[in-house]
Amino acid sequence: MALKKKKKPHWHRQLSHHFKRIGKLGWRRPRGKDSHQKRKVASRGHRVEIGYRQDKRIRGLHPSGFREALVYNVHMLAGLDNKTTAVRIGSSVGKRKRADIVKKAGEMKLKMLNK
């Protein structure tokens, strides 16, 4: 399986350091006539470009190389492949049901992302 790229730049919105109301995250394309970021001046931050996209075969994978499956109960573990799938337990699952899911996933030798 091909490895994912190690790192992508953080996309900071233009002039987000000047104004509190503009969040750092939440990319918007720079559109100003004299915008340094639009003209790709080196120190003005990276722009979102197609060259940063992942390979089609590995796009959407967890960094460990597994596909993620979001699970809310023990029945959702049925039919999952332990060689290609990793399990993440939903945040609304309680303590008792979480323990059951962890136990069953251990028996099936599934990789757990949040035990």
C-alpha cells in the first residue's frame, strides 16, 4: 500500500492575522487586485492548489493506512475486514456499550483508533 504524504501546509486565510473576526482556518481564495498571496509572494502563506491532493488510491485513509469505520454498537462490527479497516467508536456511545465493542473488536482482531 502506498504511503500518505507526510505533511501539508496549513492554509491560512489572507489577512487573518490583522482582524479578529476573520478566523485563521476557513480558507477563502485571495481575490484582491494587489494581493500578495494571490500573486504567490513567498512569505505570504501557501495557497490551496491541486498539486497538494493525495493519490486516488489512498485518499481518505487514516494515517495508519486503514479505512475508518464509525461504530455505535456491536452489530456494526459484523462484516468488517481486519486487514483493511480500523474501528472508531462514536462519541455518544456510553461506558458499558463501549466496553462490549472493545471486547468484540479484540476477538475479531480489529484495529481500534479510540479504545
